[in-house]
Amino acid sequence: MLPTGPVNPQMKQYAQHPTLEGHLVPTPPPDVLAHTQYIFDERGTGDSAEVKMWVTSVRHAGPFTECTGWMLVFPESVRGGYAVQPREAPIPPSNGGSITVGGAAGGGPLGPTDAGLDPIVKGVVTTTCSARRLTPFTPPAP
């Protein structure tokens, strides 16, 4: 059916506001993803806020579980003298175009994480891990 009354088209524009809030999280290379069996994710260990590992093999050595895979270590936010203020909420990863140039309101560092530090890529390493923290990995659809 065709409209019989007057038609007034309107123009709308949608755009993303570019900011540095959030951060890009590196992902392993395709050959590591192809062999990944589990994801190991642990928060608040030692001097790290989070450790994430794409586990390609698991081996039991006595009472220990050893995981081999591609590891990311997210530094603690108090490292380097920069602490997250209690009034600030943690910023989730954005994994997309977020760019703002200018100083931060609280005078903190400009950077992709709360502390201004990138996650540390350890590459393919072997370390002890808790079997309870292993989650089966399903590769993303192409």
C-alpha cells in the first residue's frame, strides 16, 4: 500500500564518540587458536590483576596440572604509582575504535588500561594452572 498523506523524510546521523576509554585486548595468532583446547582465566594472582591463557595442551605431573599455551598478563592497576580512584568504575575492553586526544580528568595517564599499562603478552609458555579454572574452548564461527 502506498501512503496517501504527505511524507516528510528526515535525516538522521549516527556516530560513535571517539575516546580512549576501554582498551584493545590482543588475541592469539590463528595457529594457536586452531590448537586451543581450553581457556584459563584467573584474577588477582600475585602482582597481576588477571592472567588469561589459551591452553593448547594439559599435562598432569603428580599433584600439579601444567598448561601450555598463549598467555596474557594484565598488570595490577596500582603498579607504577597509578591507582584507580574509588569513584571510578572499571572500564571494560572496547575492542573497537576508541580514540580521544587530551588529558584525563583525574590527571591519570592516558593509556589503554586503568593504570596506563598494556597487557603483557608472554607468548607460548608452560606454567602450573588450576584444573578448576579451565573452560572448554569453542572456536569462533568464521
